[in-house]
Amino acid sequence: MSSVLSADPVLQQVDRSFEDSLGRLCDLLRIPSVSTDPAYKGDVRRAADWLVRELSGLGFDASVRETAGHPAVVAHHPGPGGSDVPHILYYGHYDVQPAEPLELWNSPPFEPAIVEAEHGRRIVARGAVDDKGQVMTFIEAFRAWHAVHGTLPIRVTVLLEGEEETGSPNLLPFLKANAEELKADVCVITDTNAWNIDTPAITTRLRGLLYVEATLHGPSHDLHSGM
């Protein structure tokens, strides 16, 4: 069992296949899956289909699942078998925000550009860091484990949402309708922050958001500063 769980050869595989992994990420980034604009509805579904193909090729039972809006992607991998292995649910989203105003971009937002920056190479593209880049980190980790060990060391379920950038209007109904299927020991969310450029972070809980709208009524004309 120790050889199956060894991460060293997997990390070496990650290094060997880095450029191929980067190419796949760029392929996904080229799909303009803007969930807030109906004009991109077909592209949103195209991104979901792309992810299903990638996960299916890694031994997952993957499918596009309909919602009242944009579809979700759900995928399951049995891992090494047996009931004593952990079951992890990975959550991410494949939709992106609009790229406008386009004049502020130095390169087309859906044509990934590799640029030299202060901390080394980085990708400039819409969705590179929210959330396609993070989603592809665990998909490429699955790929490396498969290449080395032929399977995953745990049971895995993947849920990729297509409406996060629109406020996830259909996520809660989808979770309620598929609660038994999506049940796992722990959920890993990749759409969070690092502590700084050099320090990864594991965030143990998310508190959610509170929105407040304040309307202020004031005078209809200028007043003396003392008033």
C-alpha cells in the first residue's frame, strides 16, 4: 500500500508533463464560458463538455447535468476500491466573468498569453485564476496519479458549477436534489486565496458573504462646511 500512496513519483510525473498540462489549461481558457451573457450560452456548455471528456479519459464516470440555467459537471472515481478509503468531493466552477472593457487588455482575453512577470512566467487570460486554473490543478493531479499508479488513492467526486459568476442561482436546488450522490467525507474548494505569493494556504472554513445596500438622503444643494 505504501507504494500506491507514494507522492514522490507523482510529483516527478507532474514536472515531466508540465508543458502538456499547461497546454490543456490554455485549451480550456480559450473557451469563452461567460455565464452572465446569454450570447455565450453555447460556449458555457462547450466548456462543460470539454471537462467531461477530460475526466472521462481519467477513468471517471462523468456527465453534464442539467439545471434550470447553465449545466453542472459531475464525475465519480471509485479509487482503489474498498469502503475504508476516504471520499473527497472537489468543487470548482468553469464559468468566467465578462472580459469587458476589452481596451484594458494587452492581449485578447480568450487567447492565453504566457508572460514573464516579477515572480516568473504567468498566464494572462480570463479565467486563469478564477477558476479554471484552480480546477485544472486537481484534474492534472488526478492525471499524474493515474499515469504513475493506474488509479487514485481515494474515492473522488467532482462537482463543477457553471453559474458561480452569476451568484449560483441553481446550485442549492441541485445540491438538495442530489444530496445522496454528492455526499462525501470532506469537500475541497479550490476557489480561495493563497497567504502570499510564496505561501500556499489551507482555508478550513468559509463564512459566506453579507451584502448591504445603503441609501443616503442628503441636501439638494451645497451647504456651509459647518452644516
